[in-house]
Amino acid sequence: SVMPVTTRAAALRSQIAEETTSSMKQVQSSEISTESEKHCSVVQQLAVPQIESATEINDHCDHENKRLIEEIDISIENLCIDEVLTLSTASENKIAEQQINKQLGSSHSDDHQSTILSSSSVASSVMKSPTLTVEKVKIDYSLLSTESSDKDEDGIYLGDSNAIMNKPVKNGEITSGTSTRGGKMIYMNDFGYLFLNETKNAVGWRCARRDLNCKAVIYTLKNTQEFSHWNGQVHSHLRDAGYTRKNEILSKIKSRVVDEFIPIKVIIEDEYRKAKLTAEEKRVMPLPIQIESGLYKLRRKRYPPIPTDQKFIIPPVYQETYSNSRFLIYDKRKTVYGGRLLIFASDDQLNVLFHSEGNI
């Protein structure tokens, strides 16, 4: 059928309008798509370095994990080859496990980079304490070896000490001396004994090591000073030849300091030279400067007290020389002198005086 003219014109107009509207929509959609493509390209450009950095981190993480796993496997193999393994204490195992658990827990909550750091720290802690890894692999073997080694060491130590100390006191050469407080003392078989008591026929001496509560007591004959018997108590300490030798030399020095009025340092050096000390004995002996002050105090105790008046008595030791010749040549108390007159001079000094020239 043929459409009227007006109807065809209206249809054409409507068709043109629809085509125009559709073309405008296409233009707008093309502009929107262009802008979205530009925005996406910018986002993609920004995301590229992030993707590249994440890829690098993943590659680094895989490389580090492989390296750490290989090192741990090698360390475990090397440690398992050893025949004797040391077992750490239970407290050390607990602390190590707690530290590892804390580090593993923190690694799950952190980002990827912190995971790498925590894994490396955990691996380093495992590498620093290989005994923990070995215990999980060889726990039974290490327990057996540790227990057997402890038993062996204890048995050897106790047997040796008992065999050395549990020995009866035997007769030996006895030398006399003085203690640090000036008391009587003797030495026998590298043990020192202090004076204890005295009976009708014997003298008792107890061990000088009172600091160790040693209860050994010996008895010597009163007339001959020889060993008689002992109380049956063994010494609670080992013999010390250096201790005995040291006290013998110091006793000689003290006796000379009291009897001879020469410089104390000269006496000490002279006795050390006579003793012919070994290298070990030289390390034990005190230096002269360390004992010089105490020896001067000992010498001052032997001096007579300062007199308070003129009626004092002069001891015989000050009236003679070391060669037992006269030293006090005049001792008179007269009113002409205004008191007591004392003149000290040796024969040699008088000879020098008599043969000297000049006025006296």
C-alpha cells in the first residue's frame, strides 16, 4: 500500500532525528571512552613500577628462602655427623622456642617485606643455636652421651681426691719455726703444725690449716722432738710444699730481724738468696716491701721501754757487741755529773780515738 505524502515526510523526519540522536550518543560515548582510556593508561603507568617492585621482592624472597634453607640443611648435616652432641638445658630450649614462636607470629601479621626480615632473623637465630635443631633430630643420642660423660667425670674426680687425701700421717723430717703471731710451729711432710699442748713425755701439735677446719693432730717426743703418734684424723686438704717452704723461710727472717739490728730489707734479700728459690717458689714468696712494715713492728716490740727515770737497768744484749766484746765502758751516777753518765764504745773505736791527732 502507498503511504500518504504527509505520513512519509513525518517518518523521514523521525528517522533523521533518531540517526542524529544516535550519532550524538556515539560521539559522547567515544569521548567518555577516550577519557577512561587516558585515566587507565595513567593508572597502568603508575602501577607498573609497583608491579615491578613486587616482582623484585618476590624474586629476592624466593632467593633468600632457598639460600637459608640450604644453609640450615648443611648445618644440620654437619652437626649430625659429630659423634658427641651437647645437650642444652631445658630452660634454654624453652626460651629459644618462645623466641621462634614470637618471631613466626609477628611474621604473619606484617607485610611481605617484614616477612623476609623475620624469616631471616628466625633463620639466623636457628643458625646461632644449632643445639636446638640437633636435639630434635638426635635427642636420644645426646641424652645418653651427656649422662655417661657426667658419670665418668664424677667417678674419676672423687676417686682421685679420696686417694690423695685419705692417707695416714707418717713419720718424716721435722723442722721448727714460728707462726705469723710468733707462736711455736713445726713442719713435717709438707704440712705445718701449731703448738697445741704439752704433757709429761710428749708435745701436741695441730694442723695449721684452721681455715679448712683440719682436725689432724700429731705428737712429738719431748726430749728428742721426734714423731711419736697421731690422733687418727687424716688431713682434709692436700699437702702444699710451697706453703711449708714459705713459712720456713719467713721464720728464719723473723728470728734474724729480732736478733740482728741491721736493715730489714738486707735480711730479707739475704735469706731469699740463700734459699735458692725456684721459679714457682718465687711466685709464692712475698716481696720485701710487702712484709717490711710488719717486721719493723716485730723488731720494735723487742726494744726495751723508754725509761721514765735514771734508775733503769740496761739489758745485757746492749752491753756487748755482736762479737761478745765490751761495749758499755762506763756507767756511773754522781751528783757531780748531775745524774747518770753512760759511755758506749767498742775497742776498735777507742783505738781510733787514742791514735787520732788533734785536740779532744
